[in-house]
Amino acid sequence: MRPETRAAYGFLSPWVIGFLGLTLGPVIATFVMSFSDYDVLSSTQWVGAENYRDALDDPHAHAALKNTFFYTALYVPLSIGIALGLALLLQSAGRLKGVFRTVIYLPVVTPPVATGVLFLQLLNGQTGLINNVLGTFALPTPNWTTDPMWIKPGIVIMSLWSVGSVTLILFAALAEVPAHLREAALVDGAGAWRRFYHITLPMISPAIFFSVVVNTIASLQLFSEVYTMYFGATTTPPPEEALFYVVYLFEQAFRDFEMGYAAALSWLLFLIIMAITAVQLVVSRRLVHYRSD
Amino acid sequence: MSTDMTSVPATAPLAAAREVTPAPTSPSPRGGAGWARRVAVWLTCGVFAVIFVYPLVWLVSASLKPRQDVFNNKLIPDPFAFGNYAKVLEELPFLQWTLNSVVVGMAAAIAVTLSSALVAFGFAYFQFRGKNALFALVLGSMMLPSAATLIPTYLIWNYLGLASTQVPLWAGNLFGSAFYIFLLRQFFRGLPREIFDAARVDGSGFFGLFWRIALPMSKPALAITFILEFQASWVDLLKPLVYLRDESLFTLPRGLKSVLDQFGQGGQREWEVVMAANVLVVLPMFLLFAVAGKYIMQGISVSGSKE
């Protein structure tokens, strides 16, 4: 072996070891464990596909999946749309750009657990600030944290508060749209909307697509804020509408120590995420425009 | 390894690490219409600014109110109840939790910066067969949901007798992390090759190239990596929930959750204490943002437009 090659392997070895030991190994182990009954203390029982059959019959797992999908379907389009609007606003903010960018980003810097604690109060049906404002404009004031119909929309509102990271990604993409293209279109007499739709949007479509994929994956794994608000050592039982997939998985694995069942849930989530990402990739072929430079 | 599932902030962007150039935009205002447009833009900015900032203002205000006033939605507390903070610091091991968060965050950030830089240099400097395939694997591993590895990883630490310590919160970082490897590789590739060639002629070994040339020349990229990971570690709730049992080992997010359970809805309903504790958890991140916001936003801004 050439000394260069040997050295290269040396440099890469931390990642390779970590990938085998802490990523690939555990993914395979999760799969193997999903066919077992394991509670850490007693020995492993092999149960075949029973965990998967249980998951199909488990009303909590169904609820968790349904809630998670509902949330993702609502949050991802809203967050991308709002972020795009804010990014465009930011672009034309002139002298206020720096300040406005910082302001948008502050919620992203706020730890999720703190966001959860804060919004538990802001969303409160009786005393919360949000209903206080809505009431001032004579808008409906639902019980965001207790009314089954409004719990998930409330969680979406909380998540949208942290839309700043997507905004910055899209803003960065907007900044890379070559000015000469827009100027050329302007010379050709294209209006603002046409310039946006035919030039800006295709140019930033890779960044939008990237944000959709990453946000979807993150949304399907939403945990910290929701767990903070509704789970843990609470006196009231957590509402079923707040049971998100990873929250349920966490409780199965680390509260009830149903490790085998939780492994099956993990593996199912893994498959669901892969499937959704694959669909997004296929759809993106037609919609996303990649520059050839 | 896999991305952290708890960091909803769109997690770490996948693709390129090119620094963001300021937008060559803002067409010059043309007469009265330009003026009206500018005012409209500023007003809209103002409305959104209030939406984003006011919850935090509300939080600080609530944390300074006596118990019966916490939810009165008034901007200025009357009277001010600074005692809330004293109570947090007296009745809870808050300073210990802060210290734990600092120690874990430093360990996590140092470990991931050094290991990712090492791997990134391997990808940037050397030519070897299978390099592109291996790098594709690094990028692909970013998409892996951390839920898929959570349970066996716990069992590994349990087997090693470290499951109830702070070690699992940072030790996984010793093996590099895909996003940072990507970011640093981009940076290293931009360094002039001639410098390395000259050092080789002078007898430097490969590690010397990395340690004495590549690292010192890459301080901005290393700073971005360090700060982003410190932040990610600081805000993480899931891993502390999984691993930490002993209250004296808690990091701030885990501590805040137990404050909420103990003083909030789970118990005594002393919300003023919860709010003061919340401010103390948020504040260090805002200080970091004030000092290093440039790096944080650069790290996030690296766009997803280049595969």
C-alpha cells in the first residue's frame, strides 16, 4: 500500500469506526432486536414478527403516527411558505436587514425545552398571551393546550415561531440568484410576479427542496417541545393528541423498557422516513432545477 | 453520526459550505412608489419582529412578577419580584446544572471539531480509490433518523457501565459528524495545494500537514463547527432524558424539565420559579449568539443548493 493511501485511511478511521460501531451496527441491531422481547434485566426472548403485529394493533401507535403525520403535513408547507415570505422580506429590508435577521433567528437559538415551557403558557386557553391577542381582534380563542381539536395546531404555531433557520437557508439561496438574470427579465418587461415565478423560484428550488426534505425528517421526529409540554411527571394524563411518534417510542423504550417493541417502532419509523424521502426525491426530479455550473 | 433528532431548527443543512455573500439587491427606489414600498416593507418587518421577539419579552417580564401576576400579560411587572431568581438559585442545583452543560458542551464541541477535521482532511487532501463512494456514504448518513440507532446505542453504553453518566452525551462525537466533515472538507479544499507540497518537500509528515498547516489556516470553519456543536449540545433534551438519572448530573434542559414537573403543572404551580429558571436556560444561548451570531448564522446559511 502506498504511504499516502495508508495515511488517508488513518485520517478517515475515526469516521469509519464510528459509522460501523455507532451507526450501521446499531441500525442492524435495532432490526434484530425488533424480533425480540427484551427489557434490559431479563434475557432476550425471540418472538418473531410479534412486535410488528402488535404495532399494527396498538391504538397508541396508530394515534402517534396519525398525530405525527398530521403535524408534518401542516407544519412543513406552512414553514416553507412563511420562511420564503420572510426571506423575500429580508432581502428587501435594506438597512434593517441585519437587525431583522437577528430578530427572526432569536427563537431558533432558544432551546426547544425552553420553547416548550414558554408556549405552554402562551397557548393557555384562559390566561395565554396568544388568546389575549386573538380576543382583542374578536377572533376565536380555543383552548390550545386542552381541546383535542386544537392541541396539534397549537404545537404547529409553536414550531412556526422557530422558522428562522429555514428563512436563513432560503435567504442565502436568494442572495445567490445572479442579478443579471433578473435585470435581463426586467429589460424584457417581465413584471415582479413573473420574475419571481420564472427566475427566482427555479433558481432557489434546490434550497426549497432541501428544506422540505430536512424539515420533513425533523418533523417526523419531533420530540423535545412536545415531551416538555405534555409528558414526564405531570399530574394530568397526557392528551392523546399530543402523543407523537418519537415520544411514544421513547416512553416504550426508556419508561416501560419494552426495548424489543420500541426497536420495532424505530425500524418502522426508519422505513417511513426512507419511503417519504424517496417519494420526495422522485417528485423533485420534475420540480427542482439544478444549475449546471 | 446521525443528526440530532431534537434540534428541530431544520437540523444541519446538508449541502454546501460556501460563505454567503451579501445580496446584490435592493433596486434603487424610483420616486414616490419606491418610498411607499419601503415604508410597507418596514412596517411588515416591524410586525414580524414583534411576533418573534415579544414571546421572549413576555418570558422575561413573567419571570420578574410575583406569583399571582405571572399570567396577567402586562409588560412591566408591578412590583418587580427579583426574589424569583434567588429562589431558583437557592432551591435548585442550577449552578451545578449550568456547569454540567458547560462541561458536556465543551467536551462535545472539542471532540467533534477535532475528529471531524481529521476526517475532513483525509477527504480533502488525499486521492484514493473509493473516495467518492465513501464520501457519499458520509453524506447519506446525515439523513439517518437518530431514532434508528437510539436503543442499541443506549445498550452499548449500558454494557460499558456508562449508561448513567454524562459520557454518552459527548463521546459519540469522537468519531466525527457528517455535516461538520462536509463543512470542513469544503474549507480544506480551498487551501492552496502548493503550501502542502512545499511542506512535504521540507520533510513534514501527513499529520504535520494537518496539524501545523491545515488547522491553523482554518480557524473560521473550526469556529463555526465548535459553536454549532456547543449550541446543539446545550439545547439537547433527548440524550439527557435517556441517560441521566442523578439530578446532580443534569444538564440545563434536563434540569428545566424537572423544574417544570416539580414547580409547574406536575406540582406546586409556582410558575414564577419556572419562568425564572427558563430565562436562566435561554440566557446563555443568547449571550453566545450575541458573541458568535456571525458564525452560527453562517453555519446555518450554507445553502442546500449544491449536491
